[in-house]
Amino acid sequence: MNLAHLLAIDRIVPEMKSTEFRGAITELVEHLASEQRPGSITKDTLVEQFLRREELVSTGVGSGVAIPHTFVPGLDRVLTVFGRSREGIDFGAHDDAPVHFVVLFVVPEAEYQLHLRMLGAIAKVFADGEVRQRLAAAGDAGEIREILSKRLARTQGVP
């Protein structure tokens, strides 16, 4: 499996409602269905983990992109959700630009190297200005998935 397979259509939010990072994280975590989370972690606990991580340092990496991520014990696979905000979200990014694309992911606690490979692959995809422009213009979740799948399928190093 590669990163493109991690973004099912129901894990794409084509128009996020939140305009600040706390609400954005909560909104995206809600798209991770309860059966996809290990039984020992609640939605609220997962949101708290993301917010604690965000308080340490913003995951707003610049160019309108944020990559919030956390580790969860007992998880058997990576969980990923993508959100787009046409209005923009204040993530406190290092370039002070509003975030329009959020790739939130949860990694099994023991998979630190996988986490690093995912961060690199996601950053590489969103470094491409043309990809960001196409995502901004996409009409719906299906079109967003198609754009990401084509671009992510070329990204190496993520199982």
C-alpha cells in the first residue's frame, strides 16, 4: 500500500467549516470513524493529543499546508484524513499564511520511521504549486482524491 491508498473518499473533507486550528483538528478527527480507532482511545482523547502536539510547535508547514500528526498505542495501521479550507485556517504556520490544506494522520506508536517517511512524502506532494492550485480548484471529494491519488502514487517510501 502507498500513501494514496490511505485517503478513501470518506476521509476527504472538501470544505472545512473551521477557521482556527482547534476546530479544524476536531472536525477532521470526527471523520475517523469509531471503528477505525483502537477501542482504548476516544475521539476526545485523540483531539487532545493533537492539540498538545500543536501547542508544542505548529504543524503548519507553510505554503498553505498543515500536517497534524500523533502516535497511538494499539493502532494497527495509519489513519489519514484530508481537509480543504477555501477560506483558510489560522494554524500559526511559520510563514504566517492561512492553511488551506490539512493532512491529519495517526500512526501506530511503534512506527516512528513510518511517521518520518509519511511527513516527507506529504511535504513533497504539497511542495508542488501546481498540485495545490489543482486541489484549490477541485469541485468535490472525488476530484480531490483523484488529484491526490495521481500525485501520491508517484511518491515513494510510504507503505
